[in-house]
Amino acid sequence: MTTTTSSPTTPFAHLPTRIRLGDLEVTRLGFGAMRLPGKEVWGEPDDPARARAVLRRAVDLGVDLIDTAWFYGPHVANRLIAEALHPYPKHLVIACKLGGKRLPDKSWASYIRPEELRAGCEEDLRTLKLDRLDVVHLRYRKTDVPFAESLDAMIGLQKEGKVRHIALSNVAVAEVEEALARTPIVAVQNMFNVNGGGGQLAKMTHSEVESPEAVVDFCERKGIAYLPYFPLAVGAIGSQNSGLAKVAARKKATAAQVALAWLLARSKIMLPIPGTGSLEHLEENWASRRIALDAEDRAELARGTA
Ligand SMILES: NC(=O)c1ccc[n+]([C@@H]2O[C@H](COP(=O)([O-])OP(=O)(O)OC[C@H]3O[C@@H](n4cnc5c(N)ncnc54)[C@H](OP(=O)(O)O)[C@@H]3O)[C@@H](O)[C@H]2O)c1
């Protein structure tokens, strides 16, 4: 397993090491907080002290982007982040998401009407103990609410000073273009990993978008950061691509590390946000930034998807 502990400023094997989010700049490997609450992203974790330790260690290692949402738990991920890290280091960027909520049966529901986005924003501000949210994704899911109406609400929140930068999640190129015609967009967050952006997992989690690869390429052309969610297929990536084990053996790495390295190599705008509640996996994931993949490795991974 590759677990080098070089300083966060050590260049990534696949450059660039840093990426811009509007007037902010972060290292191109972040942390997803969705795995910190209890099972099924619901309630308290078995060991809240360990969850806080994971967050502190992430920042110590050099992670300076944490992705979260008030509805993870609900409220639990944000509360753990505030308990572990508030007052936040100046360089830390916390990215949030609006557009979803949880129902009492633990299912995920849309919460995307203007007044719902506003209510969600207040939840994020309160639970993260912030006056302004750095990066807020509009997490889109087709409903009877037109995309433009939700986007307008986000622009309104930004004008009021509650949101610094607007980002989008779960969108196709058409929605990114529509948004760009109205406002700067600093990031796109869609499901994407070494197996692409579709399949069963996308279906089950309302994560399907039209032409996922085209969204990555579009973001690259526009210089928009791309945060692939489910970068490890919720921990199952190793069993879903037969090439991962082969390349991992060559690199003396793990399948998860190769899957993250593949994302970093896929595009200079890629900013993976693997989620974990484990210190060991956190260190392992962070070390993936040092793994260089050549054309032969990538061909192996492309064959492994089939
Ligand atoms: N915009 C959206 O709609 C949306 C949707 C889903 C997720 N997200 C964001 O994306 C982030 C990443 O997605 P995710 O956390 O759901 O899935 P993921 O990163 O693909 O996988 C996380 C799972 O993989 C396991 N894992 C992590 N590192 C590992 C390693 N090195 N080896 C083996 N297993 C490992 C974790 O278990 P352990 O805890 O045991 O390590 C966890 O169960 C989330 O945290 C969230 O911030 C956004």
C-alpha cells in the first residue's frame, strides 16, 4: 500500500496539484463527509470521536476541501465538522449542497423550491457555524420545479451574501450551459468513477445524467472544477473493474488508490472527494495522489470495465 507522508505541497503525480474555485484555491483531492454519520447516512456514528479524528487528520494531511450537506445525518455531518474544526483554518473550503432532504423513512427527497433552498441554506449556516458558505452546489433532480427557478434562488442567496460561489450537482451539459449564461459556476459535482458515470449505482441513487463523459470534457474546456462523487463506487470499486487489481499489484497500491489516481489522471479539473469514516482509508486515499498511471495502466483499466 502506498502511504507516503510527504507534505501537501508535494506535487501530485498527475498535475496540477491545486485547482481554483472562483477566488479560492484548493488541493485537487478533497474529503467527502457523507460517510461520517451513522449507517445509511442517518443519525449518529458508532464512534463520534473517531469521526472527529478523521476530520482533523484530513486537514493535518493537507486536505483543504470538505464536501458536506445539512441533510447528511441529517445535520450530523455538519455538526461533526463544526465540533472537530471550528473555528476553521483560513485555507479550509467547506462545500455544501442544497436541493435535497431526508424523510423519516431515511429516503432521499427533493427540496429544491426557492423557499426550500433558502431553508436548507439556513441549516448549513447554522450547523456549520458560518456567516457565509464558500461553495454551494445546487443538487438538481428533475421535478416540477424548473431548473431556472432553483438557479435564480441560488443567485438570490449569493446576492444576499449567504453564498460565496455557486456550483451545480447532478447536471448535464445543457444545464451547465444554461447556468453559465446567468452566473459564474465554480464546480460541477456528478457521479463519476473509473467505470464512468452510469450503471446500476447511478440508477439507484438518482444520479443519472445525460452523457457523463461529455460533462467532464465540457468542464475541462471551461476550466470548471469537477468533483466526482462515488469515486470508489461506495467502496465496491475493486470488485467492479478487473483492471484495478492488476494495476494495483504493479504499483504496490490498493484498488481504491488506483481508482482515485485514475480520476486525477483523467482530467486536470478533477477533484475527487472520497468519503470515509476510517483513519486508515483516509491515509490510503490521500496517498493516491502520488500514483502515476501510464498509457498501459489506463488501457488495462478501460478493458477492466467491460
Ligand atoms: N452530489 C451528490 O448527489 C452526492 C451523492 C453522493 C455523495 N456525494 C459526496 O461524494 C462523497 C463521496 O461519495 P461516497 O462517500 O458516497 O462514496 P465513495 O467515496 O465512492 O465510497 C465511500 C465508501 O468507500 C469506503 N472506502 C473509502 N475509502 C476506502 C478505501 N481506501 N478502501 C476501501 N473502502 C474505502 C468507505 O467505507 P469506510 O468508511 O469504511 O472507509 C465508504 O463506505 C460523499 O462523501 C459526499 O460528500 C455527493
